[in-house]
Amino acid sequence: MGRILAAMALAVMLIGLAPAQANTYLENHFKCTLNEGKTRADLIAFRAEYAAAVEASGLADYSLAVMFPIYAGDIHPGGFTWIGRLGDFENLQKISTWFRATEWPAKFQHLMSCEESALLQVVD
């Protein structure tokens, strides 16, 4: 938890350094592995179901992506990266509050195990 708060504080500082006309947003990356017996098809269906639930909740400015490595020295077979894209820290707070108040944490744990996370500011 302390690492996540430190990363958020650093991101807030970096937002002030971003060029004024650049498009900026946040990405929350999770390094995950499918649980035994689960498949990529299960993950893709789960992602669609979760995205629909997020949209139905009225949470704006949030999108999801799943990255499957073609080559990555530090990811073992079955590994992938789950990415949540958010507009800003206000949206991060909204999605976090919503997520914790739902059955989704248990659903995630049933499908996948996630070891590491990173909160990134993207400037494009």
C-alpha cells in the first residue's frame, strides 16, 4: 500500500511537469497470471463483462486493455498485463471506491492472480 501511495504522490508531482498542450492520463498496470484451469478465452470474456459493469456504473473516462507478451523476459507462461486507463486521480478514486463495494474483487481472484502493480502517468 505504501508503494502505491508513493507512486501516486510522484505522479501528482509529474503532472505539473507535463507540457501544457500534451494529452495526459493515468494507467494502472497489473502483472497477472491466469489461475489453474482458466484460459485466455475466459479472460477476454471476463474483460468484456467487467467493462460493461464499469460502463453501467456511470464511471466516465475509464477503459481497459489486456496485453499478452510476445516476448518478455520477466513474464512466465500464462502471464499478462491488465491495464486500467483513467483520466485523472479523481477517476482513480471513483473506480477504486466502486470496485471495493462490489463483488468484482472476488471475481478477479477466482480468475487470476496479480503480483505487481504500477500507476503510470502517460503523456502523448
